[in-house]
Amino acid sequence: MEQFATPKTFQANPSNLKKKIALVAFIAGAISFALAMAKVIEPGNGMFFFIGGLLAMVFSFRFWLMQVRKGPLELAFDSNGITIGNKASVEIIAWGDLVSIKYIASSCHYWEFRQKGTDRPVCYFVDGLSSAHQNELMQTITSIKLLGVLIQPVYEPLGMLSADD
């Protein structure tokens, strides 16, 4: 595709500060959770320490899994197709194999790429992208004009949009 003669790449870049904040949040959450479980906290406040500590640990762990452990996902558009990958795996979708690109905003925000011959979509989670990069990604995706490929840049849970729209 001539449109992507110069490749466009989108990837979150978590700073060391964000990684340290996630670590501190996880440790603080673990301490809070442990204090609530040991009933060191007053009975009226124990529930808040329990829930707050649990939430801090869950969100910090989620950040670590998605942004640090395997590295942030990279989404690249070039003349050969779309490449989505990180340290652990890479998926390549040729332009001729692309069936649809949909934006999903249910429990989290991501772009779903479907290709011919497989029922399993390839997903790119936008966690860690700045709002400017998210807007640039949306503009890049909506600029793709391929015959028979559904581009759905807004979340449509009822599936009422078609390839004709």
C-alpha cells in the first residue's frame, strides 16, 4: 500500500518513573491489604484498607504485565501490511488478508484486527499511548481505504454498521 511507504509505528513508552510508581503502589497496597487481614486497623476502617490495598495491587500488577514484562505492544503500518507485536510474539497481517479493523471500548480500549482464514482476532491495546498518539492512530486507521474491509473507528456494540457505511 503506497500510503504507508514510510512506516507508521505506535508504541507506549512507560518511563522509569511510571514503573517505580507502580512498584510503590503495589508495595503500599500489599501493606494495606496485610494490615486489614491482620486486623491491625480499626474495625471501621479495615474494609477501606482491604479494598484499597487489593485494588492498588491489581492495577499495579496489570501495568507490570502489559507494559513491563513482555514489553509494550507495538503497532506498525507499512507497505506490506500491519505488524503487531512485543518481546514475546509478533503477528503480521498482509493488506490482502485484512477483513476488518474495529475499535472496542468495553472493559478496556483496544483495536481489533481480523484477517481472512482465522476466527481469532489480533488485538492492540491502547494502554500507555498519549491522547495525541491515540488520535493519530485513529486518523491513520480511518485513512485506510481498502475494498471490502470494514473500518469501524467507534465502538458499535450492536454491530449495526456495515462495510458500506
